[in-house]
Amino acid sequence: MGRKLNVAFASTLALAGRDRHHLRASGRGWNGVAMALSVAIVLATIGCGESGPVLYPVSGTVRFEGKPLPQVGVSFIADPSKGNDSGHIAAASADAEGRFTLSTVGETGAPPGWYKVVVSPYTPGPVEVPKPPYHVKYLTVDTTDLSIEVKAGAAADAYDLTLDN
């Protein structure tokens, strides 16, 4: 067993550009290498078990003048004025029927808390953003009056959005 460990450590050190003679000359020996490798493995795996924030499913429909509003961007931006200091932004693109499902950091859903909602027109490519048919107040976090709380067990229509002119 000891011979196999020495071969494994020697192989590891050879990859790092060091050899057994360097270790003897430096006075560190195999115990130091074993300790260093153990620490490196522990440090490398510390973050492996961590997960992101708890996410709740958030889906809805954007409506303007009673009809679904297709092809718009929907962003839920954490609202610190209502206690949500997470800094999270959950976003989605509404489909042709105005339906959206939010994602946060690449995962479906949004963390719990209060959010300001911003709705922006979809623009393919780098073109000037057209004036939306709905009121421009929904375009920025500073002017929107849409505010929604994401929470467990929300009703099916809890995240539907109705925009006015």
C-alpha cells in the first residue's frame, strides 16, 4: 500500500513539475505533500454541496387591454424597500400568448420575497427599442408600479400581469 501511495504522490508531483529530490532537498517530505493534497481536496469540495437560493415556480400571463401581450421581456427585480435585499433578478420572455416562466441564475423559478416588475418590448438584435403600446412606466425599476410577492403556495394566477396605458 505504501508503495502505491508513493507512486500516486510522485505522479501528482510530476504533473506539477516537482520530483522526490526536490522534496527531500526542501525538507518537506511526503507527510507535507499528503497534508497539502488533503487540504487541497477538502478546499476543492467545500462548495460542491452548496446549492443556490430556494426557488418557487413563477409563471403567468402578461395582458394589455384585456389581451395577452406577446413577445415581451419580464423581469422581477428584488425590492429592498419591501425587505428583499437578495439582489436577485428573475427573468423570462413571454411567448406568442403572453405566457412566461421566470428563471433565476439559470434555474426555473424565483427566490421568495417582494419584487418590482419591469416589462420591456422584445427587440431582435441591436436596434432601437420601439415605444411600447403600454405605459412607459413599466420599462424601468424606478418607475414601475407593479409589485409582486413570490411565495410558496401562490394561487395559479398570482403572477399574472395586467398593464395599463
